[in-house]
Amino acid sequence: MKKTYRVKSDKDFKAIFDHGKSVANRHFVLYYLDKNHAHFRVGLSVSKKLGNAVVRNSIKRKIRHAFMEISQDIAHKDYVIIARKGVEKIDYQAIKKNMIHVFSLAKCYSKKG
């Protein structure tokens, strides 16, 4: 994922948490904030409670890959995706399905074509 598509700074994370809205399902919490960008930006948060660095990085890779697959159907906003306990036990297809569900709850996902 390109740098321009990532939320990296603490200031940006804090703005999304403080001024954004949130929705959740069993495996993810999604914070989102309207911004005037030509594209979306996404930040990921995976707690140390979910496992060691290998497990956490694997979860982040799966989330990034699922996000990029559905990105053409996502509204242009800033997002922070927080992985909840249990996401380390599910496979990639379940992660993708849960991400579509949480974005649909936020009304940020619309299947095109």
C-alpha cells in the first residue's frame, strides 16, 4: 500500500478517534472520518494481546490484502481498523467477509458493478 494511502501520524489517529464515528462487528472496530482527499487512507491497529509479532504481522497482511481487494468499493474517507480478539483464528476469506460487513455497517461500502 502506498504511503499516501496510510494513516501514520499520531495526530491523524487522534483526529479520527476524537472526531470520527465508529462501528463494530465481532472481529473489527472501524473508525472513520470524512476528509477532503481524492482517495481513502487507512490505519491498522493490532493489539499485542492477539499474539506475538509474527501473528500480528500476519493479521495486518491479511487485513491490508482484503482492504485492497475491496478498495474500489470503499468511500474516500480516513479509516482506522482495529482487530479484535478472535481474528487471529479465522482465515483470509472470513477476514474479508467481516471487513465488508463492518464497512457496510458504516455505510462506506457500495458494491459497484
